[in-house]
Amino acid sequence: MRMRGEARQYYLGYLWWLMEPMLYVAVFYFVFFSLLNTRQPDYLQFLMVGKLTFIWFSKSVNQAANCIEINKGLVAQLRIPQALFPVATVVEGFYRQAVVFAFLLAFLAATGYTFSAAWVWLVPVILLNAALITGCAMAAALLVCFQRDFRLLIQLGTVFMLFISGIFWDINSVQNAELVTWLMRLNPVAALIDAYRQILLYGSAPDAQVLLWALAEAALILALMTLAFQRLQFWMARRVITR
Amino acid sequence: MALLTLEDVSMRYEPQPGATLGEYSVFEGIDLALNAGERLGVIGRNGCGKSTLLRIMAKIFAPSAGQVSWAPGVSVSLLTLGLGFRTDLTGRENALLSCLLHGLSRVDAKNAVPQIADFCELGEFFDSPVHTYSAGMRARLGFGSALVNRSQVILIDETLGVGDAVFREKARAALLDELTADRAVVLVSHAEAQVKSLCTRAVLLGEGSILSSGEPTAVLADYAAHYQ
């Protein structure tokens, strides 16, 4: 229902689900391909896989950062677990992303990237991505509940992630191979984007070890956040209502 | 049987950033029981903790000290002025959401919506976004939703005061009719007439505790005398 409300606010409504990510792709393409002459083969496809999957993470986490404040009215009147709000935000984001994924796969198929056995890997990678987003969304909601300033830091943080996660450049182009491994181990978002590229563009299975690190990190964040939301229910309500 | 019991309940607020006020106590040692079939009025001056008390009753705040116990399976609905709606959604969507959030099944919720629409008498506004509503219209929607969603305890925070005379009368009649023996209402109000005509019992909250409790007319008289 919230999505309906949101779509109604804009003249182009649901079309924005696709237009927003594609406008980003267009700008990056113009800067890096046309102006800076990046010579990554099939740069448009390379960029689309990176950006269209990253935007799922960045948009969900940024929206979740505001979700408890937006639902202040419900928090003040109903005893419901507050984790519901970031989780609902993530579910909404998932619906939007389903449309984006369908578009991405159709575009790849139309430009010669045909279905391969490696695509089976998409299922665990998408699930892992969803788990990571849920954990980070809960963390974002909790931090903003603690101090509103975190909203700005989270915005900055996702822009920072956009630069270091290899969206418009290939993380494997870093000369030091050990550094690449650690970049991906410490930043599960980078690991996932590289995995999507391995699967969709190169038709190969992603590095399972790197994905296991990402899985461990996502599970840790999720577990910590579930615990925090259980413990802090009353504290969060007071925080949101009385400030 | 008591639906809800407060024993020796205290509430303190920690200092807020930017506020000169340090930690302060809203009330201390409150003992209060709400029985089925009862309509309890809570009166007192602004800032005496009436809304805080309702939020503790609604399980939204935990008290700083003391015990709050609810009879098993009791559902509680809190109505606060101007809160509780997604203003970008229509009245109809909000009514449905309210029923779902109060635990009605999807089918029951859908069936309850026409009843809410009837009660609120919002006409075409029922299908307009809530941000186009006046305060009184929001109050109608909130009250209508809470009445129908079968909450056993309805906590009303000054919401009825903003409705027009016709709606106030209708709300009063509905509270008297719909309030079967297993339900209860707590009404926070500054309107003396409302407390007198609706409530079976009243408490006066002030100076951090319950100053007076009992028959509404008597408690209202204490209120007037105390703050002369």
C-alpha cells in the first residue's frame, strides 16, 4: 500500500522504478565511456550489472533509514515489533528490484548474453544479497532512531560504497591480487557485484570462498540486529515519540 | 475482571539533547485497575502525564518502575490526535491497514471497511488521501476504525474534542452502545461535559500522582477546587 501511495505522488508513477536506475547508468556511461574512454569490453552491460544491483542495496538502506520516523504514527499507537518497518521497506525494495532484474536479464539476452548453467548461481546470490540488505536496513533504521545525524552519514556511506565497490570499474583490475581478495572479503557488496558479473557476463561460477565471507557477514549483522530490535523495542518507541 | 492493572508505576524521562531540563519524573507510584465494561476518564493539566500513562497502558512505553499487567489476549487500541495515519494513503486504505494491524484477517478487514465508511460519514473524502483531511475528519476516521477493529480496550487521547457537535454525539452514542461488557474505554479529555456524560469513573492526575479518583462529578469538582 505504501508503494501505491508513493507511486501516486509522481506523474510517471511506477515507471520511475526503471527510469531512476537507468538514468544513473546513462550518466556513468556518458562520463566513463564517452568522456574518459574506459575500454572495458561491453562497458554498457558491465555498468548495468554493477549499478542495477547496487541500487537495490543503496536505495533500500537509505529508505530504511527513514522508516521508523515516517511510521512514527504507528509506533506511537500500536505495539508492533519495530523491525517490521525496515523489513517492510526491504520487501518493497525487493518488488521494485524484481522488475529491474527482469529488465536487466531481458536486456542481456537481447544483446547476446544467453542463458548459461552458471545462472543457477543467481538464486543463492540474490538471497544472500537480500539478507545483507535486510541486516543493513535494520542497522540504518536503528542508528537513525538513535541520532538523526546518522541519516546523512548513511547517505554519504552509500555514495562511498558506490565508489569503492567496483560499480563503474572492475575490482579485478586492481594490480595486487591479495588486495582484491581483501577488498571483497571486507566489503560484501563488492563481493556480490563481482559475483553477479561472473555469472551474467562471463557465464562462470562466482568465487564460493568470497561468497562465504559475505554470508558470514550478512548473518552476523542480521543476528545482531534481530537481538537489538528485540531488546530496544521500548527504548526506540520513547526515542521516536519524545524527541 | 480487570483487563489492565498498573501497580506502583513510575515514569521518568531522561534529559533530551538541547533541553535545559534534566531527568525528571512524570509520575510515581500510580496504582490503577481498568475493569471490563468500564469507561474511565483521565483528567489533569497539560503535561501531567496523561498521554504517557495511555502509552504505558498501550504497551508502547515500558514504565521506569512498577508492574503493568494485561489480562491474557487483550487487544488495545490507542487513538492520538493526528497520529496513526499514513497521510499519502486514502481513508479507505488507512481503515483497512488499521484493521489488519489490529489482527483482523484479510477477509474480516475487508468486510469491516464499509462499516467504518458508514460510521465516519466522510463521503467522497473516504477515497481521498488523508493529507487532504481536516483534524476533525482524521479524528472521525481514527475513531471509526478503532470502534470496528474489535480492540477490547480503546484508549482515546483528546481525539473526540475536535469533532463537531454531531460527531461528538454520535461517538458518545457509539461508545455507549458498542461497549459491550467485555470492553473498556479510557478517555483523556479536557471537556468536562464529555467526561461527565461518558465516563463511569474518573481519575485526576497531577503533581506526579493520582490526586483524586471516583465518581466523575466528584473528581471534576476536586479538579476545580485543587487548581483554584
